Amino acid sequence: MTIPEMPKFDPEYVATLREVLAIAVEQIAEEHRTPATKAMMAQVIVQTAARGVTDAHALVGHAVRAGEIGAP
């Protein structure tokens, strides 16, 4: 089985994705703002962006939904 290659994001886009993560984290309950939940949310953002979603609001929404209940 071959693992598909992730697209390469330039440094400016990575900075934008970090901002998206920061915004999304602010929108979840404080008790869920753990390193594990933030990592999970970051993964969702990167995977969603890799699928071609570039709208910041959409990326935030995906991340918030993933982080609402916290990491397992």
C-alpha cells in the first residue's frame, strides 16, 4: 500500500494555517484546550487543506467540530 504524498505548503500558507488553528482553539471550551486536542485540530486543518479547502472560515469550522469534545 502506498501512502499518498501530502502537498507541500509554503511558509506563508503554514503561517495562515497556524492562525486558523489559534482562532479555532479560542472557539472551543477551555477544558478541551489540551495539547492533544490542539494536535488533533491541527491535523484536521492540514488534512482538510490538503484536500483543497482554502477558505479560512471552513477550515476553522472543521477544526472546531473536531475539538468540541476534546481528544480521546
